[in-house]
Amino acid sequence: MIIPCIDLQGGKAVQLVRGRRQALAVDDVLGLLDRFRDYPILHVIDLDAAMRKGSNGRWIKTLCQRANRKVRVGGGIRTVARAAKILSWGAEKIIVGSAAFRDGKINREFLGKLAARVGRKHVIVAIDTESGRIVVRGWRERLKLKPSEVIPQLEPFCSGFLSTFVDNEGTMKGTDLPWFRELQRVTKLPITAAGGIRSMHEVLALEKEGMDAAVGMAIYTGKLAADKTGLGRR
């Protein structure tokens, strides 16, 4: 299944290359709800909050309330109270990344409190990776941890994982299918793959392994054209 990504920065939906250089921006954020109306799930990520440069909370709340479909929200969710508030807006799940780690290790205290308050079924842990290592703080800080090492330890706190292959994020170069297959082998929970996905071949290859594809640049640029036969959606 394809999951379109709405990454918010400065009140606009943007696409960044490896989380740094802006490649495109869409002013009509709400218009994306119509553009993506055929997709049952949306990912909404607050990039400003993730980088501690502000908040797009107003837009996130509006998107959750108007989407009429499942919305998963991430970016800068560092407290249990913030997670609960976003879920109260109508989000199906919240996505936590940097807050899942502290001092280079799994932040079990935070994750335990989060799961207890909102329920692990409403939690997705983001495992964003660059050069084989987990990256946090807006992908600016690289940990020594490898995703395959920590994913099994994170399972008690969440209902699934969002794994971004940052090396190819926004580059339109395609993604690393063998790497995602390796990750899926270490967990029984669902993994949503992201980072460089540009073709239906990749989407279907991921789907064959039980993984969904979170797609940004390829949809916004038209590279991944809407599939008229319905392949890749469910």
C-alpha cells in the first residue's frame, strides 16, 4: 500500500533531500486531502517541530479533523501529553523518533509511559537510518545503534515501525529493498518503508514482504503516477 506523506514546514507541505535541502513546496496544504483522496492512510510530519524550529500544530489538527481517513502524525513528539493531544485531534497513530532514544540508548522510561497512557496500538516508532546507523534530532545526530539490533527491543512499546532510508530520501534514486527485507526479518510487527521509493516495482516488492510504502517526492513530482488499476492500495 502507498501512504502519501505530507511533511510540514513553515505552513507548507515540502519535500526535502535527505532532510536538508528543500526540493519543492506546496502552499495549498488542505488541497492535498483531495489530491490524496484515494489513499486510506496519510502520514503527516511536522518538520519544524522535529528540528525545534516551531510548530505546525494548527495544520496538523485541521488535517486530522478533515481527512476522513486514517492519519498518522509524527515530528517533535517528545512528551506523553503531546502524543495524547494529537490523538485527541483524531490521529489514528502517533510516530515517535528522537524521543524513543536517550543518551544513545532506547528510552524505555518514556516509551513505557507513552504506551501505558495512549496504548501501544496507537504508537509507531520511527527508525530512521543513514549509513547503517539510526539518526535522530531531525536526522542531524547519528547514534551507534543499528536498527536490526534495537527493533526487537522496541516491540513491547509499539504497534509497528516507520523506517526511513535517509541515504536516498528525496533523491528519486530508488530505495534499498534488500535492506528493508533484512529489517522485516527481525520483527513480527509491520514496517512502513520510506526513503527514495520511486516506482510501483518497489511498492509491490515491499508489499510482497508485508510492508507499506510511505512516499513523498515520487508522488508530488508525478514520477509515481496514480495507479489506475488500484495496485499498491488497499
